[in-house]
Amino acid sequence: MQLRGGTSKGLYFLADDLPADAAERDDLLLRVMGSPDPTQIDGVGGAHPLTSKVALVSPSALDGVDVDYLFLQVMVDQPIVTDKQNCGNILAGIGPFAVERGLVPAGGEQTRVRIRMVNTNGIVTATFPTPGGRPRYDGATAIDGVPGTAAAIVLDFEDSGSADRVFPTGNITDTFGGIPVTCVDNGMPVVVVAASSLGKTGRESIAELEGDQELNRRVQELRIEAGKAMGLGDVSATTVPKISLIAPPANGGTITTRTFIPVRVHQSIGVLGAVSVGTAILVTGAVGSDLAVVTPGRPRLSIEHPSGALAVEVELDAATTPPKVLRSGVVRTARKLFDGTVFPR
């Protein structure tokens, strides 16, 4: 099944329908998507990282958890399939897909599906409308980066755990190559960098950022060094951590972002990437905490991006040092696009 999840698009499979061996599975997915080829002309991929994504879904063996979700990023122009990150946008389609495939029964007008994100072992509950026992995709909720409106899907992320996991270097700020950063992982490993530290305003267009070869070189050097400090090892061939350039809000939001994923610039921002950025800027002394416009006591943050803004909610326990994440949440939409048979190369 192909669904749009948030501002991404991907193929959703029952895990049992693909080879159990990871190498065989990845080879099949490359052929399905048409990788490696910058146009993915001989497959169903959309020639962009945001449209070359896969979700594998299966019943969960964990008590109180309905389904397991493994996210796989299929590289467009490289023969690589990686499970090194989550995807919060594709996550938005997991609950409806689970109901569509009979893994979870519809719960009446609204259905709640508890999902384990296998990539990181995080737990999230998705709540979405199921009138008549079927997922409803049409609705009145708009999200920036997607035309029109659709039914709201509420994603509530459970406690992310200890603060040293959320700040994986053990520091609120680090300096790499003379550039101050905050390394944060509240669902997605992100390196938060003030755009001004790289000579940018943070309001540049995607084309301006991608066309700046010197900027791209510095961003990738920073990403590789930060990845080692975050315990991710050599990240030169992986998609995490993401680098998010931040600046004061431009359109009445909380913060402005431009995010490298990891080489191209995101058309908007990933859900979990936005949650991680939001977590960082709420911590006193973190990079961006002095740039953000935050209303004390209000957990909802508006994370501006090239296509608009993404609303996230983050609540921290300020009594701990560094603060512990109590709750994170976001509203997304999804839509079923196609259900049928794909013929791999």
C-alpha cells in the first residue's frame, strides 16, 4: 500500500510479505524503488528522499503494544537501505494501515493504536477517526507542506527516557570546528546549529542552501564530527544525524529551521526532527534557546520551515539537570494513495 504520511510518501508492507533476510529484503526494496538512479525511473520511488521511504508493519509481541513499525530509508542514487533513523511522517500512516490490513480492529468513531518504533524502541499512540470501522482520510486538518486538508492523526510519544539519551553527548552544548551546537535526540538525532554560525540568516530558500557548495561541505564535516560524539560512529554513509540550522522566527512562530537530510534540504521538517529541535530550544543554555520565542507554561511550539510551520508539543521536567522529557506530541494527517501489486525490476 502506498500512503502519504505527513509531508512524506512511502510504501507500507506487512513485514511477513518481504524476505526475512535483511540483505534479500533490501535488494528487493532497491529494485522496487528503482534505486540507485537519480530519477528512480525504473521503479516507484519519487526521486527524492521524502518519497523513497518504506514502512514494515507487524503484530507486536510486547504487552500493551499493538504493532511494530520498522522504518527504512531507501537512498535514491545509492544502493543503500538504512534503518538508522525513525520517520515521524511515515509514522502517521501506521495506525490506518494496521486497521486496513486487519492487524488492529477499529475502535468505533476513533481508534487508538499503540505502536513500537523498532528503530529506536520508542512507543507512540496514534489516534485517528474510524467511522463505520474503516479509517477516514478526509477531514478539515491542514498541515503545511501538503495541499488541501485531511483527517487529523494525533501522535503522542511516550517518555523518551533519561536525559543522557535525549542529550547523547552528555552536554547541553558542544563545539565542533569552532561552531557551537546542541546535539539532541528526542526521537530523531539532530544537531541544532545557529544559522548565523555558518554565515546564514536561516531564511534562505532550499535552492540557495543546496547551491552553496562551501556550506554543504561545512555542514557535512560538522555532521560527521557530531555523529561520533553522539555515539553513532562513522555517519558518512548514513542519514543521521540531521543538521538543523535555526534562526529567530520569521512568521510569528517559535523558531525558524532549515534542515539537511543529510545532504539535500528538507522541503519542510521531519516530525521527530521538529520534536527534537523543540526540545533543545526549551533548555536554558542550549543553542537556539536565546533565539526562540517561547511562552512559559505553553507546551505547543510552532517550528517554522520552508513550507510553513509544524506544531509540536514538548513538556520537560525542569527539576532535573539536564531536563527530562515528560511528553511530546504532534498532529499529522495521512492519506491512502494506492493499494495493489508492485513489480520489482
